[in-house]
Amino acid sequence: MKKRNQYLKVVEWSEEDQCFIGRVPGLALGGVHGKNEKNVYEKLCDLVDEWVEIYGEDNTPLPPATAGKQYSGKFNLRVGEELHERLAIESMKVSESLNSYCVKVLKDEFGL
């Protein structure tokens, strides 16, 4: 497997920029853009290859792989006292646990 395949590559349409934006979270700073989605992806793969080479030349270990990563479904989130209180109150209003309420709000926000 090529080292480039260890990293998640994201290509999304940007309404603001009116083009496709490609990025590699956790590896490359910045990204690439263009009007053709396939070309942006190919340029992104080249960018990953360049970063892998840079890490090698600097004798620096590559960041952890991001492609194929498994998620447990759990994470800790610090929200501050004010937001914590507001979320707790809102969850009580709808008779849901704080966890269930937060999951619902996040799903709604992301359209899931």
C-alpha cells in the first residue's frame, strides 16, 4: 500500500469559492482547488506524496494515518459552564438525557 493511501483526502464543492476544495486533514497544511473534482483529487494525491517525501527528508515520523480510522462513538467535550447549563436545561425541557439531546442537536446540525 502506498503511504498516500493512509491519509483521508476530502474534496468538497465550495459555494463561496465556486470550485472544488481538496484537503488532507492531519497531514498537509492548506490544500488544492479547481473546477474539476477528479483533477482536484489527483492534485491532492500528489500533494500527499510531496508531504510524505518532506517528512522523510526531515527524518520526521509521519502523523498517524487518518484513512480507515475506526471511531468508538465516544469523545469528551469541554463546553464551558454556561453552555453546559443551557444544554442541560434544554434536554430537561424535552425529557431527554443530556447525552441524547446533544446527539440529536449534532445530528440535526450535520443533517444526519
